[in-house]
Amino acid sequence: MNLGKVITAMVTPFDEELNIDYKALENLIEHLLKNGTDTVLVAGTTGESPTLSDKEKLQLFKTCKDIVGSRARIIAGTGSNSTSHSIELSKEAEKIGVDSLLLVSPYYNKPTQEGLYQHFKSIAEAVDIPVVPYNVPGRTAVTIEPETLARLSQIKNIVAVKDAGGNLDKTSKTRVLAPDLAIYSGDDSLTLPMLALGAKGVISVASHIVGSEIQEMITSFESGNSKKAEEIHLRLHDIFNTLFVITNPIPVKTALNMIGVKVGGLRPPLGSADDKTIKALENSLKTLELI
């Protein structure tokens, strides 16, 4: 399955009472589709998944699917640190008609590599749609090792991995051990280096702001114009980093509100950006002539 090149890990818009704002959601999706997004990831880390109920997630999946229609694909974030819970939510998302599933590696309970393998295998075998494990040890305290990814790649509907491990040696080893597994960069600032290692694209936060430019960077690289891709990467490098100066998605929600794409605030325990972060975002956005 082609997941696309630029997959936006979409924020979840909230109203003043911190309920999901479905009008703002529609406006946000239209903004993304006009600005380089091929696929929308719903209820991932950037979508504040830890503070969304299952009922809210399923309603988001359905609403997003209805809004995009045939214009884009929907990836549903249905992973958790409970295998049975992940299976249940994944089955419900499949019934809604999402195109594929993103499954974060279990957090806090720190499973072994065998435990990780059995977790992802059990979920994948419970559904018929494509499945994408999400390796993000900075948030989960566990790494899906290349050897485990190689085993998982033998399961027919485990088609890709979101690699936010920040370790290009392990990315390289994954390419060697699991050559048929599509790799997607999970860090905007590492997308270009990972393309050089065979990555297919990026699951991006910055694409909320500079999606068309990221799309151009990937297309330029794939067409052999690595110089152009490098120029775009270097131009965007500051915004890539500024969006992560404090916990994601605080900066990106702040930046979206600054450029006029209203997405509201954040649910506790996340809170508003501090003055230093706001100033850094203003500087980055002004440099890119977005405000």
C-alpha cells in the first residue's frame, strides 16, 4: 500500500471548553490538503491521543474520513500499552473505514523485544488493513530493535514503520534486515538524511506549517535533484527544530493559531507555550514570511 510521501500527524482542535471543535477540524484538514499533505494521521501523539477517549477517537476517525473522502488517506492512531485494548480499538477503526493503523510501541510497561513482537503481531492479525508500528523510544522507554522489525515485516499487513528513534545506524540496519519494510521518518529534521537511506517519506509535524515545501523537498530528492532538496531542508531547518523546543504539540498548535489556522488550546497536563517559545516561533514564521 502507498501511504503517501507527506503524512501529517494532525493536531486535534479544541474549543474554549477543550471539547473537540469539529468546525475547526474541517478547516484544518482543508488547510492541510491544500498544502502538501497526502495522508492524515488522526489521534497520534501530536493529536494529544493520551487525553482523547476511545469514543472521541472513533468519532474523529469517522469525521476525518467523511471530510477527506477520496482526496487523501486516513491513518488512525489505535495503539496503546494494552494489547487487548489496542486490538479492540483497531477493529472499531477498521469498521469505520480508515485506510491503515499507526501503533505506538507500548509505553511505561517496557515490554521485551519478544513482547513487542507478540503485541504488534496480535493486533495486525486481528485486522485486514495495513499496520504501521511506531518506534519512539524518547516517549515510550522502549526501542523496537531492527531485528524485531525484520520479524514483524514478515507479517503480511505490517507494511511500514514510523521511525522516530533518532538513530540512523539502526535505520540503516533496519533497511538491511527488512528491505521490504517501508520506513517513514518520524523526525522532520531527519527526513532528508533518512531519504538517503531509502525512507519513503515523513510522518510530519512541520507539514502543518510548511507541508508544500516538505513535499517539494522529497520530490526533488526522488527526482535526483539532491541540491534542491538540500536547499529546502536547510531553509526549513529552523522551523523543524523550533516546533520541538518544548513538548510537541504545544509549539505547533501555537504556530497554527499564529498563522490564522485556529486550533485552540491544549488539554491538561499540557499547557500554553511560554514567552520564550512564542518569540522563537514568531522569529521562525517571520523568516519564512508566514506572518
